[in-house]
Amino acid sequence: MNSIAKRLSHKVLEIKTTYKPKTPVSVLCVADVHFDNKNCKIRLLKKHMDEALDNDRLMFFCGDTFCLMQGPGDPRRSSADRHDQDNSDAYVNSVLSRAWDFFGPYAHNIAGMSYGNHETTYIKKNGIDVLELFIDGLNDKCGSNVQRMPFEGWIHHSLESKHKGRASCFKTYFHHGAGGGGPVTKGVIKTNRRNAIVDGADFLISGHIHESFIIETPKIYTTRRGNELTRNVLHVQLPTYKDEHIKEEEYFNYHTISERSPRPLGGWWLNIEASFSGGNTDFKHSATRAQ
């Protein structure tokens, strides 16, 4: 594999890549998969993960990989949202078994998985850390090194060249997200709040609100030689793989009763590309939708 992921500290994950000019280094970032929910678009997720696997790219899961709302005694439990395979008292065992089977072929391409509110809520209510059980089991079964990351943290994209060209490090700040997003603003206001708090990030990614957008916030700075330059910060809102819009056979569901709109589905690719010109190495970063 051209990229290697390792833990630098509790909150920082490093992805080290040997780059080639004009060949983007890309990481697939997804959130709110809700794998065990019946409305998870598993074929779409598989399509994107296959693309990462086929192109030797790494993946990062930014919280709520699991839904965890269909266990015995959960007041939110609904047959419309529950897989038939998970309709047992050993709910977590069933979810984990299916998840290990599905994610197993991709384990070596998954750099890390962070917590979301669904995983943390399940810990509070049931005293079981499903994400820890899943990652430990996946690594044990597959010999992989998937990192269990906290609710918020950093990814350092460290780029090195085998031949000419300088090394560089781009930084992604991730937070699963919080709050409702807003039916009109769709969470865009929070980009300014994060901009005021987080310093030094090239990408800021979050999930939770099941919306999708990218906003650029250029910042000015000066070099040690006194040159004023701009640095582009990309705020990437990760959508979901859970399609909650009312189905043809349904008369109602929670999403529709609450008058919520259909949500965008899929993920985002974070890209960094190097180019050589006049003996100098220039880097640019971008984000593209995985749909």
C-alpha cells in the first residue's frame, strides 16, 4: 500500500504517503453510515469502499458507523428500521457479526473510525462500547490496524517524495458534529464557529446532521520573510448513508412526520495533489463528492 496510517497521539492520526506529481493523494471520508439500520444504503457504501480498495486509498469513518437503536427495551425500536438478522435478544452480537463480515475485506484500507453520538449514547445507556468491540474484533480477525479515534481529533496527511520534491503535511480536523443543523441554514453557520476555534487545519470535516456541502474560507498570513499569502481552508460537511425518506409501502415514519426533507447520501474524497515547476513543489488540496 502506498499510504500507511499510524497513531501519533490520542487525538492525532497520521497518514504517510509517498506521492507522485499530478497524482492526487485521496482519502475517503464518510460519516453516519448507520450500518445496522435497515435504511442504510449498503450498496452505495460498498461502491465507494470498493473504489477506495481498487485505487489503494485509505478511508476514515467520522462517527455513527452504527445506529444501535434496535436492541431489546429500546423505546426507539422499530421493525421498519431493523434488519431481520438482528431481531434477537443478542442484538449487539448479531450487529457485530454482520459488520465483521462486511468490513473485513476493507480492513487494511480503513485508517480509523471515530465515535459518534449513537455509539456514545449506547455506552451511557448499556455500558457497552460497540465501536471498541468492533475494531478490536476486526483487527484480530484481519490482522489490520484500524485506529479507534475519539469524538474529535486530527488527521495529519504527511507527503513524501521518492525522487525530487519537498515533503509537506496537510491537516484535517474532524468532529462528529452536534446540534440539529437547521432546516434553512443546514449547519453552514457552524463553519464560522469552527473557523474561530480551530487553527492550522486545511480541512475541517464533520457529520451528524446528514447534510452535504463544502465551504471555502481563505485566510491570510505572512511568511518569515514578510510575504503575505493566503491559505484556503475547506469545510466539508459529510452526508449520510441512511435514507430516511418515506418508502412507497409506508404510510408514515418519524422522518416524514417531523416534516424533514430527503437527505443527501454518500461521502467525500479529500484530495491533495503535488506539481513540480521551476524546481519548486506546489501542493493544492480539494474535496470531491463520492455519490
